[in-house]
Amino acid sequence: MTDKFKNFEAFLQSIDSDLKKIFEYQQEYICCKNGCSFCCEQGDYPLSKLEFEYLMEEFAKLDNKIKIQIYQNIIEIKQADEESYKCPFLINHSCSVYSHRPFVCRTFGVLTEDSKGNPAFPSCATKGLNFSQIYDEEKQHLSVELVEKNHFKIFPKIFRLNNKVIMNLPFAKELNIDFGEAKRLIDFL
Ligand code: SF4
Ligand code: SF4
């Protein structure tokens, strides 16, 4: 750990600990496993400058062969110039910078809340993965009927977990963390 990221790592530990509890609470609806990477294949991955610098600290430690693959991925994404893209750090269905991944990646797969307070399903809910058993594709909404029909033990709780909420947590202020500007991952590269 470098001094630069000391407070940030303390903050991350606290976020990870909270997320662990959230995933445990929602476990009936979760099917994440190694090698499952749909959540890293379509997105814009917004993050702050501090998170980006932290991610790049891990990138610097990677084998040169992997680094070259990542550089090639970045070139392809920039050439395609699309809003949604496969993360360049995803190598062989696995995150090459996993321990240093941004907040947004840590919350992949959880049932969260959109800006209007409605349930925001993980993108993989439409692929038969997390929360798919209670996702009404037609209405694009949570189905109470499906929760009851599938005999789930808990009603899924919706967590407020977007980047803005996380970065404004009191603990971040206590640690005096300056996150810096935020933008899409590809725009930092
Ligand atoms: S940084 Fe890692 S976890 Fe996040 S989208 Fe990229 S590959 Fe996935
Ligand atoms: S969030 Fe969805 S796509 Fe990502 S690992 Fe979990 S189940 Fe797979």
C-alpha cells in the first residue's frame, strides 16, 4: 500500500465489508461466479480520478503480455467510439485489476436504485443471471408475483449504491478523501 492510497484503501475496506453483507442478504437472487463476466462486457464504467489512479497502480504490476492486450483493447474501443463497450481490463473473462477495480464494479450484480428511486436491475438480469427470476422483462420492473411464486424467503431490498452516494458517505469525508473528477473509464485512458 502506498501512502497516497492509504485513506482510500481504508474506505474501500469499509465499502467491501458493507457490500459483503448486502450480497449475503440478497444471496437467494445472486449467481455470480468466477468466469461469469457479462457485467464487464457492456457498460461505460464511470469512476473518479482517484479510483482510476488506483486501478492503474495495479495495471503497472501486470505482465507485459497482458499490458499489450489491454492497450490493444483500448485502441479498439476508441476506434469503435461507442457509449457502451467491453472493459479493456477484462482478459479471458477475468478482471486483470480485480483488487483495484472501481466502486461501480464492486456493486455489479446488486439490486440498486435509479435516480427516481425505482429498482435498477443488474444488466445480467435479462441474461438469466442475478435477479432474473423476479424480473418482469415485459414491464422491465420487479415482479412481486414472481417473488411469491418462486417462494423466495426474503423480499429483495433495494440498496442506494451509485457512485455519488458512495463518494458522499460520511466516512469518506472523515478520511478527507478527494476523489477528483469523474468520467467514463475509456475517457481516462
Ligand atoms: S475493471 Fe475489472 S471488474 Fe471492472 S469492468 Fe473492468 S474487468 Fe470488470
Ligand atoms: S453480476 Fe451478473 S454477469 Fe456479473 S458475475 Fe454476477 S451474475 Fe455474472
